[in-house]
Amino acid sequence: MRRAILQAILLGALGLTIALAPIGRGVLAGARTQQGQQQGQQQGQQQAPPQQLPGGAQITVSSQLVSVDAVVTDSDGNFLSGLKKENFRILEDGKPQIISDFSPAGEAPITIVMLLEFRANMFTGNFAAWIATHWAPEFLRNVKKNDWIALMDFDLKTRVDKDFTQNPYEILEELRQMQVPLFSEACLFDAVVETLDRLQDVHGKKAILLIASGHDTFSKHTLDQTLKIVRQSDVSIYGLCLTQNLLNNTVPGGVGNINTEQAFNQMRAFSELTGGQAWNPNFDAEVPGIMRSIAASLRNQYSLGYNPPPSSLDGKYHKIKVELVNADGTPYVFTEKGKKKKLVVYARQGYTAKNASAAD
């Protein structure tokens, strides 16, 4: 409350206005959820997704089904469509599984939270905050009518600036009001954990667009604790790291150190564990193409599902690997004019199973 009053006084003195949003845990979840419905005797009670949400889930676990979304590109980043169920193989802990559910890639709606680092810095001033708020609108250029977007930011605390909306201009207006950061702390780990927690009750395919330096200064959560929570989540994380752009504009030669490398590696770990991607762009001109790639990736996901063995219902984390194969099971080779191209599969690296004994 004291922070809100200080912010209002400071911005008022500067002739600026700001919309103060509620920050309770249920803000995002409450806008997008409904009462649960009966899904079958063996599955038990589960909440049903709202009708306006896109169907499917990135990775959900029940006593019968594990579902995971996969994006396939060639080495040039072009999305590969037209694949069939026979072209995929799923390994759980190194053992092949029978794919029982399959949906081809299509132009699915997007549900995404834009999470921005918005803080002052003793070395770069407000430059990082300025970059974050000027990169974010580029994603809004890729929004379509049925997409849902929310805006959050963090420094010492994590805030909900705009709950889920289908109007990108509402997000843009909030970004325009983010002018003066008040704190120099960046609690990245806490922000990621809190955002994932808020998204737990939001059903359907969902993602986080994280625009941050990758540095953490004062979080209650450690990196290991954060990675554990990320592994358990059903949210894809796409990261844009501010670090290299900051270095290019503040350090001669733009050369970083072990801390800047670690910052990007942390953001990349969040993305790789969840089937997303991470970038550390040198220049602003790279950002529009990256934002288009993120939107296209979210719209071009194959949905796969398999029934895990009973032994997997142990409450533990199980590794998943999605591979491409020919119909006869041999390695899949994509040729264009006689040239072989490497194919890349982006998918979650695992899931935390339910405990059968606890469910009983």
C-alpha cells in the first residue's frame, strides 16, 4: 500500500497517471476459470475450461493420459506441417510409449502472459525498463481476434497490470503508463513462480513471454527451487533476454562476463524445460522477427497424448523426449531438392506424475 501511495505521488508530480491493478493470487485465474465438471469415474473431478479458451493442454497428467504439445521446425526455423501420428515417437524415461491421442498443427488461439522486468539499475539507470516496455508492443502486432493477453511486471514485487483481455490496445495503454521504475531490485525467480501460480487455474494452452535481464537480486526462491516449480508447470516460457542489448549500449565492445552469461542461461533453462525458446538479441531490429516466431510457434503445435504405465503414477518427475520417425520407425529425414535438413522438436522435457496411492 505504501508503495502504491509513493508511486502515485511520484508520478503525479511528473504529470503522469498510472492504473493500479489488484495483485491477489486469484486475479488472473479468476478471470479465466469456471466450476469443475465430471470427467469420468476414473479421472475424478477436474475443472472444465471456459468455452472461450483454446482447446487442449500443453501437458496434463491424469490416471489415464499424459498430453504434450510439440513444435517442429527445420534448421532455418520454418515450421513443419503435415506430419502424422506415425511420424512421432514419445519416450518416457527412455522407454517408447504408444501415442493414443493426436491432433495436427493448426492456427490455434494464443493465451499468454507478458511478464516484464521493470526496475531501475545503478549502472544503466532506467534503460532496461525502457527496453522492456518498448519491445513488448511488438508482440501485440501478432495478436488475433481470439487471443488472450495479460500484462505483468516485476521489480521487488510482482504486479498484475492488466488481466486477460482480447483487446491488445488495453495492454498497449498499460505499457505506455509504465514510465518510472521505483526499485532497483529484480526478483526474477519470485516473479516466475508467482506467475506460474496465478496460471494454475487457467485452463487450456498457455504461455509466458518473459522479457528480462535474467538477473535475480533478492528473491525468496532459489534457482533450484524455481526450476523444480517450472518442471511441474504446464506453461511454456518464451524468453527475451535484455542483457546483450544492454551491454551493446553501455559497455565498450558489448562484452559481458560470467554473470551476464549466467543470466541468459537461467532464462534459457526456463524455456528449454517447458518446450519454449529463448533469445538474447543484440539489436532492437531483431525483436519483431522474434515476436513473430513466438506467435507462430504457439499457433503451430502438434498435440500428442499417451497412457503412462501404472508404475509412473508415483508422484515423481519423469523425463519425456519427443522424436521424429518415419512410419516404419526409422529416423525421419526431411529433404528439399536433395538436401538433408536438420529438424528440431520443441517439447517439454518431462512431467510430475500424480501419486496413485494418494489419489485412491
